Amino acid sequence: MTEKEISPDCISPPVPEPAVESTPSEFPRSNSLERIIDLTDEMAHLNELVMMHLDKKGGFTTAEAYFAIVQPVLDLLEVEIGVRYHPGMTIKEMKLVIQDWIDAEIADLRKTR
């Protein structure tokens, strides 16, 4: 069937974009940790912390060993975000929360070397 042969009632109407719960500068309320890290552009910083943890543990040999080291770090970051989040928080404020937490964790790891 060519484009001209498709009847208008066979075409689905466009799906509206989901409603956004925040203004462009306000941090959206419900996001995955991955999305939060993306929005705040903190992946490289978080990776630095993860690599330090892996180095401290002597590396890893399997995916399970990797996740056993990394998952607790991500869990702690999620808790920190949950504790420090407040309605109306901007993405910049959330970025500072994450930066501060990562910097403190890195400082603690450097002390124990």
C-alpha cells in the first residue's frame, strides 16, 4: 500500500508528550538514578569514584564481583539524593548535591589508602 492509499482513519493520532512536573530549571521529581546522573552531567565524576572503589578492592574478575563493589556505592548515592531532595530543587542544586557527596566519598577513600 502506498502513502496515497492509506486512509486517514488508519493513521493513529499523535501521542502527546507526557506532562512535565517541573519547570525547565527545576529538577524533575521522579527519575532513575541513571537519568539523574545524566541530567546533572556527573557520570565522569561518579566513574572516578567507582574506579577508586574498584582499585581499592583490587579490581574485579566477573560481572558479579563488579556489581558487588559498585552497587553499594550507587545505593548510598540514591539515599543521599532522597535525603537532600526538596520540592522546587533545580538541576543545578541537584548537581551540587551529587558533586558534594562524590567529593566527600573520594576524600574518605584517599584517607584510607
